[in-house]
Amino acid sequence: MNAISSQTHAISLDPYTGEQIGAYPFDTDAALEAALTRAKHGYGQWSRLSADQRSEHLLALATALETQAETFAQMISREIGKPITQARGEVSKCVGLCRWYAEHGPAMLAPEATQVEKARIEYRPLGPILAVMPWNFPVWQVLRGAVPAILAGNTYVLKHAPNVMGSAYLLDKLFKDAGVPEGVFEVLNVTPDGVTRAINDPRIAAVTLTGSVRAGMAIGAQAGAALKKCVLELGGSDPFIVLADADLDAAVQAAVIGRYQNTGQVCAAAKRFIVEQSIAEAFTRKFVEATQALKVGNPLEEATYIGPMARYDLRDELDGQVQASLAEGATLLLGGHKVEGVANVYAPTVLGDVTPQMTAFRQELFGPVAAITTARDADHAVALANDSEFGLASTIYTADYALAERMTSALETGAVFINGYCASDPRVAFGGVKKSGFGRELSHFGVREFTNVQTVWLDRN
């Protein structure tokens, strides 16, 4: 493994070079106590500001991040091997997130009238929110949860993945540089025992986690036992449906981006390509050709599209899934192996003839591997899409918009993209169903997710 914890430190190695980036000592009990105290005290001050006042801090945060954009991008690229152009895109997206919420967020917290003349709805903050975040979007995943939560008047306590603690501490510095008051954003570097202690601490009001199903079950159980609100954004095995009347070139272009961005290490990436039988051969040929054209290698080179996987154990797990699928009868159309002589890089892989019984269909493939399955027609495609324990997002490519709308109502996912690949956007809600989790991030749903929806009844008589 190249991103692990020692007994005393979270250790991060560059997945491409193997160079150690940092060794970050775990927080002592006293440091954990101090961070939670600051978050609780900061909440008392922060929650008394108006939403408009808090939005001014978001604008300052955006400006500071824009100034430090290249520093963040370089850290992201080195810590997880994300291609540098994509790392810059992640940071730019975060700047836009802060500015969008600064402009539109306060209105989302305004009192709402009801059909009862004497009653209204108020959105009150809850308190300090514990956020357990993953490594694959080390800045975006944090800010897409933190910005709406702190806009609502909460404070945010981040427990980041051990291999991206460099990014975590850059974020901590960013909030300070932007003049955000102490306690509004706190960073923990703790073991799982420290997470459990934080969840059970009365100063923590709610919990959010983005991560694996296994992690979600563990954190969700702990939050439930403590009777604390919890939002879980977990794994996905998103179906990408291509029907016979689709614009094939557009579908292939979107499929390649949807599968291979961030080296395929995206929960909401397209992973199962369900293609109508009559065009399956043409789609597969074009998809393989487009995949072959992607530059693989050094993430700091501008032209690279697929870099190393973030950890050796993840690469080995992915290779095991590929080999299992081949043994089960899948056809290897491209790749299917580790790249020799290049640290932690897995060759872009395309599997054909994948059936619902195979590993590549049943499990999440968290890396640059695409699984292609054929469908008889649109109804069969929907049935295949729903034959999964996951339900994060899905895509339909077709020229028949009426048919697409009918399919949308039948798809068991938190989002459906018609003629486009899945992408998160602050203007629309993001989240899943089934084992992809529950709760929503982004849009007004993300702002209100961690609020007390308070009914106020006023009888002036």
C-alpha cells in the first residue's frame, strides 16, 4: 500500500513516483478535545450571523482559493495521481461553488410561508457537523458539503482520508487566510477510534460521510445509535444506456469521459455500459478506439488523461475483479493488466460480453475499467440497469425524448442524465438510493439537509 497509517502518523506517498509527500501525526486526545471545543464555541458565534454575512465569508473563501489554485492543484495531483488538468478543474469548480452559494444561498434559508396563516417555516442550524471524507476529490468533496453547511450556520469538522492530509491542511489554512472565524472549519487527523469518539461526543450535532458501502454502514450505525442526523453518499455502479437511435459519436465521447475521468475513481462514474444489441458492435469498436487514444502516465504532464491509481491495494483489487470477470466468461477487448515499469498505473480496460452474473456487473469497478453488456431493447436496458444494489446515477443516450422520460421514471437512481454523462453541479441535488446512500448534497437540498426545519406558529389574538 502507498497511502497508509502507521501507528502514529497518516502517511502519504505520491502514487506515481513512490516519493513520500508527508507524514502527519495523529491528533492527541487533547487536540481532538480542543478541536471539538473550538467547533462548538465557533458555532455559537457563527450561527448568530445572518446568511448574508456568512455569504460574504464564502466570497472571501472563493477569492483566496482562486489565488492559491495552483498550490491546491499540485497537491491534489501529487497526493492521488490525478492528472494535473483535472486537478485544476476540480479547484476551479470549487471556486464557482463558493460564489454560487454566496449569491443564491441566503434565499434558500429565508422563512417560508405556509397555507396556515399563523405559521411559517424557519431553517435553523444544527451545530457542529462531523464530515468523514474520501480521497478521490480531496477538495471538491469537502467543500461541496462544507459550503452549504456553514452557509446554513453550522460549523464543520473534517476527518479526511489519511492519504490526502496535505489537502486537508491546505483547506484548513485556506479558511484562516480567508478570514473565516475560528471554529467554523476544523480538521481532525484521527484513527477510527477517534471518529467514534467524535460521533458520540455531544458537541457533534450530525454526521456526513462520503465513502464505501462498508464505511457507510459502520458510520451510519454509530450515528444512528447516537440518534444523530446522518447523510451517506456511498458507492455506485452507474449504468450508461445507449439505444439504437442515439448519436453514436456523442455517446462514445460522453462514455469515455464518464468512465475514465479521475482515472475511473469516481463513485458516480459510468461503469456498466448497456448497449442496444443492434448497435453494440459499432459502439464497442468506437469506444475501444477512443479509449486507446487516451494518454496514460505521468499525472503532472498536461496531456495525461489517465494517471496512476491512488493506492497499490486499489489497483490490485481492481485487477482481481478484471481477472475474475474474464474467468467468468467476459471478453477482454483492451488492457486488463498493470502497466509494467510505471508505478501504480492500470491499463485502461474494456470488457465485452459482460452478463449480470459476472463480477464486473455486480461489483463497483473503482478504476479505469469499462464493462459492456448488450440489451434487447429499452425495457431490457432498464431492467439490466436496475439489477444492482447501487442507485447513484444513470445515463440514457437516445433521440427519442418521450421514451427517455418514460425510462427515467423506471430507473432506480438518484439522478438520470439524458444525453449527457453524470456530473455534480451546485445548482442540482446530488445523492443516491439503495446502497448508494441517503440524503442529498448541493442545491437548496444541501443547504437544508443539516438544518432544523422549525415550524413557528404565531397567534396574535
